[in-house]
Amino acid sequence: MKTKKVLLISPQLRIVKQSHSIYSKNTHRRAQPLMGIGSIATILNEKGYTVKYLDSIIEDINNTFHFDEYTDCYGMGYEQLIEKVKEFAPDLVGISCLFTAQFSQAVKVASDIKGYNKDIPIVIGGNQASLTWANVMKHECFDYVLKGEGELLFPELIDAIFNNKPLDKIRSIVYRDNGSVRKTEGFEHIKDLDSLPYFNWDLVPLQKYWSEALPQNPFAKSRKSIPYETSRGCPERCIFCSTTKFFGHQWRYKSSKRVIDEISNAVKKYNVEEVEFMDDNLALHSKRFIEICEGLEGLNLHLCAPSGIRFDYIKDYDKVKEIYSKMKKAGFYQITFAVESGNEDFLNNVIKKRLDLNRMKKNISMAKDSGFKTHAFFIIGFPHETRQQINDTISYAKSLDIDSCSLSLATPFPATEMREWCERDNLLLENFEESHLLLGKTVLKRFDDLQIEELESMAEEAVASLNRKC
């Protein structure tokens, strides 16, 4: 029997034509191996499928083309992409849609594939697709949606498609049935991450990423870096975050041995020099995190966690100091702290971050004393956030011993609690469109004397001032 061929595509991204931020130089050239489709490719390869990983961005990262008045796309052009599809001649296509900034491209790519061959089944998954599946299925180019993590679910679905098995028996999917859209119960979360096979980097164009793109972390010590996740899920309830809607609030993790072995193998086989941990809560289990740090000693790696690490769960400062020491020996050189707001009442009771700002300041100071570069995240412009609360955030940021910071305007991304709040209370601007979320401007109404233009200027001035200070 002929081996079935599966093509996994990550679409191009949209970017603002002209950014006002002085810190966004080269932003559009950042790209890194994609853990989602890479992990699925690994499993499909093990199951005997002929699989191709196609990241539209890294295939032509320096190509930028017009999308609309405000945004461009970057990555492989649509005609080039379809030529790749024709060349591979897949029996099925999987499209990853992680971000709002990718959805319009996902629709275009899927529509073009259907134009080439309407009989190719197209499955879409990823954060954005999973959480907005009803909107996704309004587009006839998509045949199936995976709700949640795809490593175990996707092979089960395509086996059913290729072998004409009943779809209503498969959990966590959306599909078309004689003109109707149907869904099955569930949202897939893999409980035992150690059960997944080791990531097969042979399926990913590592050398292309290393030679042509910049890693996610702008402070990276080496281009020969890989992303890596040790865990999924986050116990927090931050209203602006869609990640927990996708991965859930139950923290699931790989064993320290699994993490050490998998990273060690990548270093030995591919000469990896840097690892960027993508976890939302890398150090949640401090004993396990220390074991990982100890196990990575001697590999001469540069390590970082650009999504941020929380240490405020740990009440004993001596324990924090011990962890910093272990991190330093393992190769960590920079720590990112996700602070968000400098007003503790707003932070805990509105944003629902659950953070002690005094403890955060102490942890950052200790990180600096331990020899780490420090970076911090902030967000301003939340619904009903006052001028004073915004100024509290800026003042707090200036009081910290940080080397750099990112400050953004609050964005009500789909499926977040913040978005639900905005829609329920009619807080979105009258002319709001989903594409406006990509422009780096506020889309929320103001109910005080702080005008939108002034808020946006405050954000620009604050990030410039804070980074000059740093």
C-alpha cells in the first residue's frame, strides 16, 4: 500500500507596515523552529507517514509583501507555497494557526490549496484555531479543526479520514457532515508528556533557522538555539492570556530526566549552543527545576526563558538564591519577569495575576546581584484602568533594577476573559475589527479624561524612557 503523505504548514505572519517603536528593529526577521508542528511531524514520522514540515516564514524570511493598508506579510509568497504543495502532492494537509496575526493567511493558504485540489482534506489546529473553531468553520476551505493539543489527536483523526472510520467517535474535533458542522466533546490535554517521543530535529530545517533568522530572545548568545518546553498549563487566571485557555490550568510536566536526556541528545547530535525554554511556568516545581539545572551543567549551554519565570511562589529568599545559583551554573544568563502592572490592587483583583510587587522587586534585585541580565513585561490600558493606575505601573517599572523592558497596550485577544468582559460590557471601539488587534494600538473605549492618543503616547514614551534608563 502506498504510504500516505501529510504536509504540515505554518502560514505567513502579518506585521504593521511601519512601527513607531524604536525597539522593533528586525522584529520581522525573528523565527524559530515550531514546537507544535514539529512535535506532530515527529509522531507521524514514527507512525510511518511521509511527512513534511513547512514553515512559510523561514522558507523565505526576507520576503515581505503587501496585505492591506496597514499591514504586510512576511515569508514565502502564496504562489511559491502552492508550488511546494504541488511538488509534495500530499494526501492531507495540516495547518497550524497559533496567532490572530496568522488567521487571514491560514484562510488564504487553505483556499489556494482547495483551488489546486478540492479533494485534499485540510485540518487546522493551534491556539487560535482551537479557541475560535466556530469562526474557523465559517470558511469552507477548512474540513476539520483539532481542539487542543494535537500529538495524539491528529494521528487518530487522519487514520479515521484515510480509512473511512466514524468521526463522531473521536474526541475534541470539529468536522463537516453533509453540509453541517458538527463537534465532539472535549478539549485535548495530554496528561503524560513523558509518553511523547523525543523531538525529531531531522524533520526541521535547523540550519536555515540558524543562518537566516534571529531567535525569539533578542538577547540570545547564539543563533544555534532551539526552543524547548518542559511543561504545559498554568495555574494562574490572568484575564488577558489565551494560553491557559488552550493548555489549561492544570500544570503538566516532563520529568527532569526526560528534559535532561532530550536536551543532551540535541546538543550532541546537532551542536546546539542555546536553549530557549517556552514554558509558562518553568520553575513552578522548584525541586524539579533544580534537578534540570543540575543535569544541564557541563553542557556549556546558554539558557534563557523569554516567556518569563516566576519565583514569587517561593517565600524563602534563601531558596530563591539557591535556585539562582543553580541556574547560573547551568548556563542561564538572563531572566524575564512578567510583572504586568505596578498597582497591586489592580494587578490582583482586576488582572488576576496574584503577585506581590514587593517580593517581585526583591527577586529582581537578587537576580541582578546573582549576575543575570533582567527583563520585565508590563501592560497598560486595561478596561477602566485609571491614569493613576497606569502611572503606578510606569513608576514601579522605573524603580526596578532591570536591564530592559517591554511595555504594551492591553489587547483583548479572542477567547480570553478580557475579551469576554469587553464584549459583555460594550468596551470595544465602535469601529473595532479583529485585524485591529495587530496594529499595536488600543481598541478599547476610555471613560475618563485620558484620551486614546495620549494613552498610546504614554506607552511609547514610557518604553523609550525605561529602556534608555536601563
